[in-house]
Amino acid sequence: MMQKLLLTSLFLLFPVIGFAQAQSMTIEQAINTALENNYQIKQAENNRNLADTRVRSAQADFLPSLNAGFNGSRNVGRQFVQEDLSFEDRTTYGLSGSINANVTIFDGFANIAGLRGAQADRESEELNFQRLKENVMFDTASRFLEVVLNRELLKIAESNLEASRGQLERISAEVEVGSRPTVDQYNQESVVANDELTLIQRENALEVSMARLIRIMQDDSITEVDPVMPTVDEMALMPMDLSLNDMISAALEQRSDIRAQEFNIESNQQNYRIARGQYYPTVSASAGFNGSWSDQLRDPITGETVSFSDQFFDQNVRRSLGFSIQIPIFNRWNTRTSIESARVQLKNSELALDNVRFQVTEEVRQAYNDYVSIVKELESSEKALRAAERAYETEQQRYEVGSTTLIELNQANANYVQAQSNRIQAVYNFVFQEKLLDYYIGQLNSEFQF
């Protein structure tokens, strides 16, 4: 019975264990997953579809409107009978139907402006959609690289803790035989405890960054990610020769948020034309067909009730053609208010474009300065790592022959570990900063290559 329970428990736990396994994933796969599942992108797609619908609606405004109607009646009570020239109680029935068409010939060019405005809104939505995709790609790549960096820092912490524990074992053995003072053991135990705390902090940082990455991908089937990245030695760490002015010019020309704001200005310009068009008269034409039937209509010769088809399609048919002109004279200054409102919206959108341009210029300049700084940091961190490694090796050799203290050795080891961490962070910051330049210039795509 106990064996059956154990086997059942193992079978129940097996899917959970399999589900909890880390999923290997490249940065391109993470970005594609986020682009596929992100709710903001789905909302933007809905907005694009709505913008297309509005364009079709604006195009249809040039077509005539067509309406049909059908009415039926039943009247009970005293009615005048024309044949007898008398009143009597009767129940009468009647039917009527109509079809009418109306077309706008001139409306102050509102239809034309409305169509152009809808087309500008559609282009703006498309460009906003592209920028949103770039934002999602940028955020996903940032969180992916954060996971990679924290994983590398965790490896350094694990390696350092393992070395500290090995050092503690050697010192403890030497203390037992009396070749080392007891204080060295206490100091090393403190170092091991600090390294254990650092390891816990690194593990927590990795878990937090992992949760942030999974959150942006929005895939319930992914519970843990094993990021696949080239090693530091495999990366091409070749700084680019950049021109700040060229970068700013490219950003002002290519950034989709700038172009979206330009189309927003175009849309507001068309709205302003629509508002001003209210001063013009409106000219429209109409045509209609109406037929009716009554059970009281009789043939004056035979006295028989005239049939439905003869009444509805022949005798009781009315056709109409006409046109109308409406000239605005006074509408309580509503037109003036609409024009002023449209003019203010246009001016505000122009000011917003200036602000976006200033913001883009500032972002590109900051990204450029950060890139120049990180290139210098990349070079200095490599030199610092080599120097810290040689210093640690030297201090270790001196400690083994008794010419230095454990405190000095631990300090050299701490400097070496810090230099390793700084080097890893500098490398991944350099890699990310290159993609950051593409993001601010407007050239970011999902094909990340390192």
C-alpha cells in the first residue's frame, strides 16, 4: 500500500516538475513572444482597425443616402362616406410605402476635409503602433539582458563563495595544527558569511528580473527562462564611430512618434477646415417614390375596390425630385466657438510636435553621451580586472608564505570579485547601449545580434 502511494505521488509530481523546468530562450524569441502576447499591442491593432473603418466611413460620405419606409393603418369609427355623402361606422385599412434618396452636393468641403482627416488619423495610428512595438522590444530586451547580467553575477557570487569556503577549510586546518592564529579563522568565517549573504541577494535579484521578463512576455506557460546568450568572449565588443549630429538628424527623420505627431497636425488642420466650412451654405438634392393603398378606394364606374397593385404602383403613386439650399445666418455663435476650438487644438498639436522634437534630440544626445562613457568604462574595467587578478594572485602567494595578513588577502579578493562584477556589467551595458542608440534613432528591430 505504501509503495502504491509513493508511485502515485511521483506521477502526480512529475508534470509539475516538468512544467517548472526552465525554458531555453534567445532574446529574439523573447521579443517575438512579447510582441505576440502584449495587450497594448493588441489594443493598438484594434485602434488601427477602427481607423480603417473611419476612413471607409468618410469615403462613404460622398455617396447618396437611401431610405425606405412602410406604414400600415387600421381606423375604426364614424367616417365620412363620399359615395353616400353621409357618416357611418366603418373599419378601414391602408398601406403606404416610400423610398427616398438624398445626396449632398456641397457642404463647405467638409466631406473632403473629413476624408483627409480620417486618412491622417489612420497613418498616425499606424506610426503609433510601430513605436509601441519598438517600446515593447526595447523593454523586453532590457529585461532579458537584466536576467543575463544577474545570472552572470550569481555565477561570480557562487564561485567566490566556493573559494571562500575552501579558504576557510585550509585556514581551519592550519589553526588546528597551530600554524595560523585563531583570529584568521574568525575573519574567514565572517568573509564566508558575507559571501553567503551576497549569494542570497544575487539569487533574489535574478528571481525578480526573471519575474519581470516573464511578466512582459505574458505567456502563462512560461514559468522560468534559461536565457541563451553568447559569452563575453564571443561578443564583438567593437566601439562604433558615431556622429552626434548625424544621429539627431536620423532620429528627427525616422522616429515614428515624430511622424505620428505630424499626421496628428494634419488631422487637426482638416478639423479646422471642417469648422470653417460651417460658414458656407449646404446644397443637397433628393428624389423619392411613394405609393399607397386603401380598402375604401373604388372604381367610379364598376364600384369595385381597386386592387392593391393598381393603387400602390399606378393610381396612388407620387414621385418627387428636389434640391435644398441651407444658408447659415446666425446660430448663436456656435460656429465661431467650433472654429476657435479647432484652431486651439491645431496650435496645441504644433506645440506638441516641437516638444517631441526637443525630447527626441535630448534622448539621442543623452544616449550618445552614455555610449561614449560606457566605451571608456569598457576599456577601464578590462584593465582593472587584469590588475585586480594579478594583485589577488600575488597576495595569495604572499599569504601562503606568511608575508601578508588574511585581511589583506581578503581585501585583494574582494577587489578582484568587484572587478569581475564591474567587467560583466560594463560588457552587457555596452551591448545594451548599442541597441539603445537604435531605439532612440528609430532603427530598432526584433533581429537582435550581438
